[in-house]
Amino acid sequence: MKKQLFLFTVSLLFSGLQLTAQNPLVTHMYTADPTARVFNGKLYVFPSSDIVCEDGKGENGFCMPYYHAFSTEDLTTWEDHGKIIDQTEVPWGKKDGFGMWAPDCVEKDGVYYYYYPAPPTDKSAFRRVGVATANDPEGPYLLENDYIKGVDGIDPNVLIDDDGRAYLYYGGGKTLRVAELNADMKSIKGKPKVIETLPDGYKEGSFMFKKDGVYYFTFPHDQSGSEEIGYATGKNPMGPFEYQGIIMDRFKDGIWTNHHSIVEYKNQWFIFYHHHDISKNQHLRSMRADSLFFDNNGKILKKKATLRGIGITKADKLVQIDRFSTSHNLKVSRLKDNNVVGWQLDYIKNGSFVTYNSVDFGKNSPKKLSIRASSGLQGGNIKVYVGNYLVSTVKVTNTGNWNNWKEFEGTISGEISGIKNIKLVFEGGDNYLMNVDWIKFE
């Protein structure tokens, strides 16, 4: 863990880092509570950041000292714009509170308003909400000298309605609240209003969006020890709202929190959320994303979290097949190489298969392919299908042990172009056949 932590720490020194990933979207640092926004034709994500807690630091095992900003245009390549706000820069906040929880960012009249919670030095509340402004979503941000008066809570989220009026949603525990913002976007009108008619139990991380004239109030909700994502709808940004059900089920693999945002980009809706893919520690999370869909009546179709995530993968890049769309009779494990944050397919048997959707082959058909694999036993064959056509069979032999990797090549028959789904089918004897890391077309 110390070595892994060192690698994460070193990576934080660099901004403008180009990242190519599926789920999780970012692997060089821990990111949680992702708020996705579209600015200037780009999709931006503003997450919180998890780090390993030192003794006596943080709260409930979480240490969250700063914020980064990320952006993408192709949903596959992500740029890290570096640290935009640190806890030591908050004029009214504790310099070592490690409580920079879920943020949000919106644009109005050419100014970007960044909302964030922090523990105040005056101890007037558990968390207060501050504002920072910039002329660019990537910063630099100028922090207001004081927090928003009348607002005490976590997880700020802002909706700017079609008429230009803005609303601040926040809160945690059993109560979520809303207040209208003044024209300055830095203060509220009157007193906040409690949002009622929501299910009992712990709630936080509210995120409001508007679609086809309907206000969708979404929120993480815990009734049984972990959080699902639920939602309610209404005809007014301040309610009342009618509870509609669950968008995403709670995870059952040891992580309690989930926190999300929902955005439309290039005519497709997406849900961003987090999981503990890399660390297997619920206090060290990684942001994810999946496509989201609505039925003809505007109801949100329930979404199952995936490894494949979003974005189109270029065929001449490494296709991380362990981030599959579907699979049968195999498992996924972390690579044992401490210098790489990655995964492998393992416990592969005769008849196992994986599918991986949306691979872009372009106009120049590949002539061969490479598969990185290992085997401590007899190996086996990998049949590679593109669309519905078998284009290659690659033979994998014994590599000496399960962690000794080699690249195995195959030739491609037929012409391939455009965006296609691929499928790998494994054949061999009765024992485990091989491990597979990635596939690449050339």
C-alpha cells in the first residue's frame, strides 16, 4: 500500500495529464462524488478527492483535502487539469479539516461558480458552503472570503432554470433542503426550505436536473447500510416532488457510499457515480460513468453499474477487455504489477467468453492483432469475433506461470471498418486456460 500511495502522490504533481480509461474513469488518483457539467462543447467532471488518512485526521475514515477538474470530448480520453482548490486556501475553513466533500460548478453570464462544503473555523456548523469564481471552468478560482450565510450542510448542487433563476440544493442526514439564490449567485433569498415527501432514512448528495419541463430531484439514499440512487419529480424547482423509485441499486461489495450526477452530452444522457474499484477500501473511491435512458413517459430506466462504462475505444489502442460489456464463466482480478493500475481476466475455462462494445476500426482495416496473455498450464485458443464474424484464432501457450505475460499474435481475415462490437471466446481443456490483459488491432 505504501508503494501504491507513493505512485498516487507523485501523479498529483502533474497537471494536464492525459488519461485513457473506461470504468473507473481515472486511475492515477482517488476521485469521488463526481459532478458532470457541459461547458463550451466539453464534458467536465468536478469530483472530490480521497487520500489515505493519517492518524487522527478526517472524519469517519474519509480524508478529502482538495479538488481537481477533468474534461473530455470523446468520453474516453480524460484530461486532468490539476488541483483547482485546496483546503488551505479556504479563508473561512479549517486548514487541516480534510472535509472538502462533494462540489458543484455552474456557469452564468460567462462566470463559473464553484460551490463546495468545508468545516468552518468558527465551528458554527458541521459544514458550511463556500463559493469560488473563475472565467474558465478549469480556473484559476477566486475564493469568497466567507461562506453563504444561512446555509449549513453538505453536498451543494445548483440548478439554473430556463428563466435564469438559480436554486441551491444541499443537506444530509434525514433532511435535504433547497433555497433560491440571489442574482449574485453567492447568497440566498429568505430561508431554506426542507424538501418533503422523500423516503425515510439517510439522504445526501442531491442533484437536480430538468428534462422536458420536468424537474428531476435525485439523491443517494440509505435504508439498509449502503446507498442506492433514488429520484423524485416535480413541476417546480422547489417542490413538491413525488418519489419515483431507484435509478441505481446499492452496491453489495463493501462500499457504503454512492454519489452521482446526471448530464446530457452529445444527445446521450449519462450518470456519473463512484466505486472503490482500485483500492477495495470504501474510503478511497474512484469515479465511474454509464449511459442512462428514459422511457416514453419520462421515467428513468433503472441502471446497472458496468465495467465497460462509456466512450468509444480506438481499435489501434489497447482494448482493456477486462472492462467488458458482458462476460460468462470467468473472473476479474487486479494485476499484480504494482506499477500499473489495471485488471486481468482470469479463471478462464473452456466456453468462457467476453464481449466489448463500441470499438472504432476507422476506415483502414487491420491486418493482425495482439493479445497479452499468460498461462501456467496448457493454454488454449481465443476465437476473436468482430460483429458476427470470426476474424482470427489466436493460440496461447504455457508462459511459465500465471504472472509471466507474453504477447500472442494472430492474422485477421476479412475487412473491418467502422464501429463494431467484439467478442472473445475461449476454448481448451478441462483446467483453467489462461489470463488475459488486453487486445490490440494493428
